[in-house]
Amino acid sequence: MTMSAESRVALKKLVASLQRLSASSDEQLAYLRSAGDGTCIDELALEFDDAYRGLGMLIRDGVVSSDVAEQITRLSERLDGMSGEAQEDLWDA
């Protein structure tokens, strides 16, 4: 399979965001500090949301299977359920 440059970028962003979300809390905080976000933990979810926008293209291009896409969509829905003012205590470091 030959992947377009656009798909490569989208896949790289998605994998990186998933790796950051699955990292230990110490690793997440170190990443956020290095990115200049300090303890703004919700930035991890925002990065994932940005990367998630490329999922449709990755499915269409055959880079991501429908099973994997379903799991990624479940994660997106879970993170959406953790957003908003009523949930802001979940994002404190």
C-alpha cells in the first residue's frame, strides 16, 4: 500500500496523540511542560481531537481498519464525555 503524504501526516499525528494519552502521568506532564502548556492536561485531549479529524481519510485510504477506527471513535466519545465545566476537575494535574 502506498500512503499519501497527507495520510502519513494524519497517521503520525494520531499515533503520537494516542501515545501521549496512554503515557504515564509523569511522562504526560513532562511533555506538556516541554510544549509550554505546564499542567494544562486537557491539551492532551485537544491534541487527540485534532488528530481524530484525520481518521476518515485514514479509513478511506485503507490505512486504518474499521475495527481500529471503532475503538478510536469510542475513545473520542469517552473524552467528549469528560469535557465541559462540570468535568474540569478531571483535568487538574
